[in-house]
Amino acid sequence: QVQLVESGGGLVQPGGSLRLSCAASGFTFGNYFMTWYRQAPGKRRELVATINNNGGTTDYEDFVKGRFTISRDNGKNILYLEMNNLKPEDTAMYYCHAPSLTSWGQGTQVTVSS
């Protein structure tokens, strides 16, 4: 059974940092292209960042480029999202997802507010 469990969210002031984690199980994590998505209240879920199976290739949406870093530890089956210089508009529920699998985790809430 595929499971994705996100953690690391919280309340942070503008300009602050957070590191999100996604613990994966039930599939061979190192074989899968992975992504982070986010969904703000009243908005559609949107792609944030992607990483290929060995971590050698990453890509970011323009609104996080230069501030967020996606990475993975295939030995530990964990996907990460390092978020720096957070802005109020980054407030959302964050999800990890393998596009070739149907499962989504419960997400982790990130709130950026003074």
C-alpha cells in the first residue's frame, strides 16, 4: 500500500524558513519521479517543484525559484522541500506526490504570517 506522509509545516514569519519532509512507503521510492504541490484556500492545487528518481534533475515553478530546494534521500525513502525567504503568499497545504501513482498524503500546513 502506497503511503506518503508529509511533515514539517507550521507557522513562520515572513522571511523565515521551513523544511518539509515526505516519508514514502509501499513502493520502490528510488524508481519514481517525485513532486511537491500546494493548495491555498479557495485555489487550485498547483505544482511547486519536481525531482527525478536519482535527484540529479530538479525543476521549480517561477514563484519559488531561488527560494525553495527539492531534494531526496533514496536510502531513507524521504523527499524534502527546503523553503527559505517565505512569503505570505506561500501559505498553503503542501503535498508530495508521485505522478505515476494515484496516492496523495494528508499534506502539511504552512502558514506565513507576522
